[in-house]
Amino acid sequence: MPRVTAEIIAAIERGAGEWRAPWFHNGTSIARPTNLASSKRYRGINILALWAAGFVAGYDDGLWGTYKQWQEVGAQVREGERATTVVLWTEIKASRHANDDDGDGEGQQRMFARAFSVFNIAQVNGYERPETSTLPEADRLAHAEAFIANLGVKTVFGGSDAYYRPSADTVAMPPFASFRDAASFYGVWLHECGHASGSKHRLDRDLSGRFGSAAYAAEECCVEILSGLVLADLGIAHHPRPDHAAYVASWLKVLKDDPKAIFTAASKAQQAADWMHAQQPQSETLAA
């Protein structure tokens, strides 16, 4: 079983319904893990691997680098510190002879995975992180509002339930006053827009599952990860859902039935996050 899956399952079983995924950060915002050398943010399953490792170890900072990268800035990884593995996928062109397959003589594009061992800033000596400015919360919330508006997903406000209706391609949201704070409001709104990203004319995910089914749990898993990714980008706290315990139980079943499910969910969540960022006036470059 992949280590990331095993660690998450173990954490869920230890905490039962009280467990919080690594991207739930005690009501405060959490940033995407960032690479020391490139200053780019990690992507896909690497984010979950680093969030999970940081969550277990209690790291407060999301800055990571290889042993060599830390040395290059004059820092030293402490003896006995355990590395976390990340995977960099690169596209390579495989050679092909003219008489192979269709005979066009062109190479095939293939994905090649290379593993790297990285260490958190909390595991090194001799490095002081440069100070960075943080936007005031009001500005971050305004940015979140604009970010969601740019997605072009129709939203109807009213009632007491939040959901996405595929047949109408519409998100339903309770009024703002129904939420305990603005972060919760935008978190739920973004979650439902996450489901909308899976519509047939967007990313075409399976949205047919009913509550309790494997398809439903897989979609919820994907969208919860998506919410964590994008809210981290926006610098907004990600609170657990009101039905958190029931949701976690369904997620646990999916992970146990298919140890690779977390990788599939993370991949689809990254695709959806990329789609959301692509709808914005300016898109950002992210790391592996």
C-alpha cells in the first residue's frame, strides 16, 4: 500500500470522526508546500505527501528542499532527520524506428517518474526564512470572491442546503448569514464549484454517484482535496464540513478498497485546480 495512503488511513482510524485532513489547519490558513530552490509550489499527490508529513511532525512551515538544496544556501539537515519522498514527472520522447507501428518515424511521448527526498525547514540548521508580507484577511476574502466569480458557474443563494445540480449546471448556496464566518462561506462555495468543474462540458468526471456509493465518495474525496489546494492558494482557512464524521467514514472505505484512490483523487483535484486558475485573468506557474 502506498505510504501516503497508509499514513492517512492510520490517522483516520486513530482519530475516528474527530480526524482532520492535513489541509484543515485549526481555523488558520495553510499554504501549499513550496520548493526551496525554485520557489514553486508542489502539485498533485506531492502536496498531500508533504501536508501529511508536516501534519504528523507538527511543522508550521511549508518550505521543503533536497539535502543538496539546503546545503547550497548554507544550511545543514540535522543528523537523524527523516526525509519525505516527492515524485517529479517529466515527459520524455522515446525513439521509434520508421518500420515500427504506424511507420511515421516519430517518437512517442512518455511520462517518466523520478523520486526525490526532501526535508522541511524545521529539519535544518543555519537557515532563516526571508520575511514575506501577507495580505490582510479582508483582501484575501475579496480575492476569493473574485476568484469564484471568474469561474463562470451560476450560483443561486437561498435555502439551507449547499449543493451542485448537474442538470441545471447551477450551484445552490445558503445565504452568507447562515455561515459562522466568511472563510466557511467561501470554503463551501468553492467546494460546490469544485463539483461544477466536473460537469461534462468542463472536466467530465463521474457525478452520477448517490450518497453512500463508491462514486459519490470518490468525487467528494477529489473535491475536498481540490478545496484544500485552492483555499491554500487563496490563503483562506479550510474548516471541516458539518457532516465531517460521515464524510470521513465514506472516504476511509474508498481508501481501503483501493489504495491508489488517493492518487487518482489528487490527480483529478489538481486538474480541477488548474482549470480554476486558468479561468482567472492571470495564471500562476506551479512546481512538480
